[in-house]
Amino acid sequence: PEAAPNDPVDSGSTSETQPRTSLRGRLGSAPRFRTTPKEVLIARFPLAVYVPETDSTTWHKIVAFGERALRLQADELRKGELVSVVGYEHERTVTDKAGNERKEVELFAAVIKRA
């Protein structure tokens, strides 16, 4: 499948400079979808990954662009479903309503499959 225009996962700089990250976990909610002004579909969802060594759960923010987001829309994933995600970590700075800046790490998904 072809990448969507401006798809960060398929841009050479992301995939060539960062190692892939693989996660397996459950959706914290159904994916939320939106379209950018350039008509690129974006899907976002939280992923809960159980870590047996510490008997805890870590949460990850997953983002899919273009064709990957379209496939997610067609798959109709629901909260609690088990999925495997492979992608690249991306860090960005966000500003909350109070004006405080903080860093967020998201995983730009290259592959998303039901596990």
C-alpha cells in the first residue's frame, strides 16, 4: 500500500533514524478519527500494555496516518481488543490550557494487527 502524503511513518528521516518499537496490548478506547486540512485521515487511540515483571500496566499513545487509519476505520476496533502495533516513537511538545508545556511520546504506527 502507498503512504499518504506527508505520512510521518514513511518519511525517510523517521524510519531511517529510529528503531522500530513493537507493542502488544489492549485498546483503552475505540480509535478516534479526524482529517487534516490536507485531507489526510489520522487515527489515535490509547494502548494498555501489561508488564509482568513489575505487575503493572503502561499506557502508550498510538497514531496512524492515511491508509493505516483507513484500515483501522474499516476494522472497527473496539475498546479492550488485543492488538499488536509496530511503529516509531515520536516526541512532541504540547501546551495545556493553563499554558504549561510538556513532552508527549507517541508511537507512529507502521503496522497494526488484531492479535
